[in-house]
Amino acid sequence: MAFVLDCSGSMDQEFALVTDALLDAVEALKPTQEFAVIFFNDLPTQVIPNQPVAATGRNKQRLKKAMRSVQPSGGTEPTPAMTLAINMETELIIVMSDGEFDLSDVSTATMQNHQRSAPATIDSIGLNGKPQTLVELSRLNGPGIFTSVTSE
């Protein structure tokens, strides 16, 4: 499973919610499962090298430590991060963001995903609204599930 999470400047207010949810999700994984975490703003950031990694206690601690250096800033450019996740050949990709993407980002990710021998299901979580591009991303890839979350 790969988590692709928005850490652009607009995520400043929601970032603690996002990181807490991520850590809870990873904590629930069994050691036989694997995970990857990619944050994106203007550029993608893999917080743990050589992902995906086994969900062992050691790797969960590595994630917690590595996440201390991630701070919301910059713009929203999801395509490079989604490309990294798609190329990891995981079965499930979870994308979380508070904003709309350009429809070309959805098209690029969908095309790359469908070129795999076994395309990933892409679930998405929209924060404080219902970004139509996330709804479309999930609909075209799986179909995945879109969930809207409000931080209030």
C-alpha cells in the first residue's frame, strides 16, 4: 500500500490531522504487509528510502522519526508523487489532499496505472470539501473509493 499525501502550503491547518491518520493507518498494518509514504508539494518526498518496506515495528518507528522533517509548504504538484507510487507496483494507493488538481494530473496517473500488468486501486480522501479531481481519480482507477473528511 502506498500513501500519497499533500503537504503543500494550503495543508498547514490540516497537516496534524493528516499525519495522525497516516500513523494510525500504518500502525494497524501487520508486519507481513508493506507500505510506502510519499508526500508532495512542488516535488515528491519519500520519507523512507527504498520503499515499500515491511510494516515492522522498526519501520514504523523510522516513519515516525522521518515525518518530523516534513512541513507543509509550496504548491500542489501531485503527478510526480503518483508516478512514484504507481511504479512501486503496490495493489492500493491512497491519495489525500485538500485541493483540486489539474485534470491532466488525473489523466496522466490513470494512463500510467492502466499500463501496469495489474493496475492499482486508487482510493482518495478529500479534506474539507469534495475535490472533483479526486473523485474522478478514484472512479477511473479501480474503481476506488472517495471519502470526504472535514477537520471541524
